[in-house]
Amino acid sequence: MPVIEGVIERLTFHNEENGYTVANFKLSDSSSSCAVVGTILPVTVGESLRLTGDWENHASYGRQFKFQSFERLAPATLTGIEKYLGSGLIKGIGPQMARRIVAKFGLETLNIIRSDPEKLHEVEGIGTKKHEAICSAIAEHREIEDIMVFLQGYGVTPSYAAKIFKTYGRQAIQVVSDNPYRLAEDVFGIGFKTADKIALAMGIPLESPKRLIPGIEFFITEMTNEGHVYAPLDEFVAWAAEKLTVDQEIVHGTLPALIQKKSIICEESPDLGSLLYPAQFYYAERSVAERLMRLSRAEKTTGKDVSAALQKVRDHNSLKLAPAQLQAVQSALQNGVLVITGGPGTGKTTTLKALLEVFRSAGLRTLLAAPTGRAAKRMTEATGQQAKTLHRLLEFGYESGGFRFCRNETNPLEAEAVIIDEVSMVDLMLMHNLLKAIPDHCRLVLVGDSDQLPSVGAGNVLRDIIDSGRIPVVRLTRVFRQGNESYIAVNAHLVKDGRMPVVSREAKDFYLIEESEPEKVTALILQLVSRRLPTFLKCDPIDDIQVLAPMRRFETGVDNLNTQLQKVLNKPGRTPAAVYRGTSFRAGDKVMQIRNNYQKMVFNGDIGRIVAVDQEEQEVRVAYPEPEGDRIVPYDLNELDEIVLSYAVSVHKSQGSEYPVVVMPVTTQHYIMLQRNLLYTAITRAKKMVVLVGTKKALFMSIKNNRIEDRRSLLAFRLRQA
């Protein structure tokens, strides 16, 4: 079989998932180059390789070398070593540092790095701290290469190697060999399928408890990712058996071991039959119901003179409160727990200000919080009092055993009143942790819009609390126009009530630009965001305009819109880029975190801006806005699957955020997701202008589809029973 040697000159194509590579290859035995095609991970420009394979003539691309195997070679020239070393191979060594190292050690550079890295101290610019970092990176590089070889032996793409090493360190191969299913639980991006592939290749039988127990645990967790808190037993067993390719009897027979392990709970319901819960959700649901009812019944701190404070607001009414708003303030003083719900423009913010005024006058220490940094910042600006994210309010911390909240039943919040905004975003587990930290003498006010989409996490907490009928609710229904000519709030309420919004010329902040062809819809959105709206409104196209879409897929979906918007809003070539799985991340890009990362203290849905791509340190730094100011969060290159471009985001991910301008495609391409509460949620994100691009037919379909997302939860039932 033919063998060629040479250097990677240019990467024409490289898939970081499976390693498929097309490259321009400079041959060592001549001055010519050729195209090479095959699988290699990782691959670096400047790398010297020995390739074994065959020559072939491709119908479109001509003569190329298709390699079956490869061997890495040490670069033979000083230029080759410098290019190879400065390519990002080792964290802390960029092009300039590589130049200095090669100038010092010449052709012996790579041997010294491999066998005697202590000598790097002799290079100008490498102090003790830098030296330690580089030596650590060299050791890590060797470990990761070992893991890559190990994974390839089981037919798994080696792109996961760096993540596995970061999770388990030098014990990685041993841990995975002992129990490959730990990968699905511990390593973000590796699901049960990948772990199962390794396990089956190791010879673990399909019906082994070692496979079935983590498999069932994984799939019941998948259920909660769809928003459900429990699953009907028979339905879950059938689904899990199909996923695990075993008989249903096998799954049934494994459940007792999981129940004994206390990872799942099976509850009998008179109306619903046998129900399966992940244990933590079962106990959280019961706890939320019990604690809400206990808070609502407990005697509260009265403060100096609550009645006098309330009378002062009534008499002076400097905030010009409507009757329902006054009722909300009075109810908050009379009840241990209160829900205030209302749509846009109904005066929720004014009501919050009045509540704060009363609580302050009464001498009640009041804490404010919201689920996200953006929502907390907005609450701070609206009320004039510092608001925190719920995680910061509960003093979140991370330890080796996992994350925890320092505020809990043994160390409760020091407050007589707590007000939470955007409660529709709060999932069951977060509400559980919040309620554990609220002392019995404290008042709790929950503010939100129950007509919006439910939380990203499991449960439908706000709607369940309202539907239970056990907690007092004040509904703000009167729409206070945001301005003499504003139609955003008016149209949001029309949509909520199942009526078409006003899109005539009189609605100067609410537009429908009609276009039926998806490609033209995309082109219109690009024009609107990059030129027309910034010029017309004198606003920033990245900070002030947010594109929302119903789905990720299709021409007018989130993924394609992000690709196209990045091209016009942050053009390539201006700054260094970090490329991850086909996406280029550059300084200035707007990005979103897509998983909870408790070590970094960033959470699913947080939006920030990339402020730096550091090629030498191999990290991307993102600034996330918080009430106290921007917080800079670093990401290693192998962690970039935690963020996505967010020039466009899904409507679900936009919850809790407000934007000056919202632009949204409304096309029949997304007919599956065209529903009333999704359109309503999108409209209510805008403060100054809404621009819909699409057809009246798709808009009508959205408004007429009032299918409420069915989430399996028994919180309302448990509240009635508590």
C-alpha cells in the first residue's frame, strides 16, 4: 500500500466530531503538493505526517490520496517546528512563544518539550508561573492523546477526549474502563448512546444490570428534559425498552433495583395509575406544596405599622395605582404568599414599586430576585433596589461533591419579605431550593405572566400554583398604554385572547412585512437587523435588536439565521477565531450558554458577548451582564459546545429577557411550533418595536392554535391536598 510523507499546509475541511479531513499536503520528497482525504483527530496545520493509503481520481476534485492510517512525525525543519508548535498544540505556546523556543533549542525543541521540559525555563519570557502552566499543558496533551487512542479502539470519535480528561484527570481511562456509563452522567455532550457504544464494544451484555440501571436512569432524566416531572409507568417502560432494545419484561424486572437504590419513586395515583418519578423531583414536588402552604398559614412579622404604611400609599397614591394594583399591595400584606400575574403593560412594575414603598415604610427588610441576570438587572433598574439572580440570592457554591445552596432551612434568608419576578421561568427544582431558604415569618410575593411559555426546566410551577386555587392570586388585566402610539401591549393582549394583532399603519411600533418565500424572509431579516432598523431607530444592531424564531431548523430557523447574521454583523477576518464543530467564534459575537454550568456560575439561557479569543491560552472569554456589572467567564476550546451564537435565539430561550426591538420570522415552515403562547411570549419580549416577517396565514395559524404544552406535574393536586 502506498506511503507518503509530508506536512499539512492547509485544512480544506475538517469535522471535529468524526475527524474527517480534507487537506492540502506538501510532499517531503518533492516541491509539489497534493490533496489528502481521511480521518484524523486532532489535526494541525504544520503537522508532519506519514500517511498510508491509495491514490484515486475523484470525479469532481481530481487526483487525491485517500489514507487509511497515519503516523505523526517530528517536523524536520526549524520553520516546520515553529509552525507546528505555534499552532495551538499546547496551551500557553502561541506563535511568538514558539518562535522564541525554537530560536533557543533549534532542532532539539520537540525532544526537549517531550523529555526535559524543565529546560524551558531558559527561554526569555517563561517565568515560574508560565513554566508551570506549559509543563502542565504538555502533560495534559500526552494524557489526552492516550485517551484518543483508547476511544478509537472502541469506535468512538476522539473529539470527546479533552472533555473526558478534564472530568476524570489521569484516572480517565481507568474510570471509563470500569464503568463507561459514567460518561453519560458526568461529561456534558456525551449521552447514553455514546457510552453504550463503548460498553457494548467492551462486551457488556444488552441485558446486564450494569447497562440497564444507568440506561433507565438516563431515560427517566431525559423525560424531565421535556418538562415532565413524572411518567406513567407503562408508557415509560415501553419507551425505555425500545431505546434499550430489550423486552419490556426486562425493564420491569430492573425497576425494583432502582427503587431500592432510591433513584426513582413509584407512586400509585387513584386517577392516573402507577407513576414513575426521578426521586429528587418526587420529593421536590411534595416539598414545594408543603412549604407554600406552611408559608401561607404562618404568622408574619408585622413591622412598624403595616396598616399606616398601606394607608399612606392609598392617601397619596403618588404612583397612581389602579384598583387592582392597590388590591395587590393590600393582599401582599394580608397573605403569607401572593401571586401577582398580568401581561405586558398591566402595571406589574408600578405595583412592585408600591409594594417596596409599603414594605420600607413598615421597616420590613425586603429582598428582590429573578431567575436570570438580565431579568435581575431589569428589576434593579425598574425598582431602584438591588435585585439578584436566584442563584446569587441563595448563595450558590460549588464543592468537589457538586453544587449546593448555602441558604437553606438551616441557614435561611435574612428577610421579612421576598419578591420574585419572572416566576414563569422558575422550574420545580429551583422553586424547591428557594422555598427551603425562606423563613416562616417572611412574606413571599411571586410575580409573573402565566400566559407565557413554561420554564425550560421541569415543571409548570406558576400555572400549577394558580390552578390549585390554594394561593391568593391578583390578576392585573387593565392595559396601560406604554405610550400614546404604542401597540405592543395592545397586540400582545389581542393575541392572548385569540384575535389578530393590529398591523395597519396606525401601529407605528408593530409591523408585519409580508413575504412567503423562506429565502426572501431570511434576506429581509438580514436587511432589517443590519441596516434598516439601526438607521431608523438609531440603535445598535447587536445589543438592541434580537431575532427570535420558533424552531432551530429550516431556512428561517435559529441555526441558519445565526450563521447569516454573523456574516453581516461580525464579519470574518477582523479578529482571531476559535472554530468548534463548524462554528467560528470571534470577539464581538453575541453568544448564549446552553447548559447550567455551576462551576462557572453561568446558566442555561444566559446571553453574553465574546470579549477575547486568546489563541495562546486556548480560551474564549465571554462577558455576561449582571446587576453589579459584566462578569468575564473563560471557556477552554473544548468547552465551546456549551455556547452557541445568539444573534437569533428560540422563543423558549428568550424567556425572562426584554429587548428594545424584536424581529421574528412567521412562516408556515414552522407550522409544528406555531402556537398562541409562543407568539405571545415573543411579542412580550419587545419594549420599543416588533417586526414580524412572513405571512398573515402563518400569523393566523399561530393565534388559532391554543394548544397549551402538556407538562406532567401533580403540584396543583398536592397543593389542594396539603
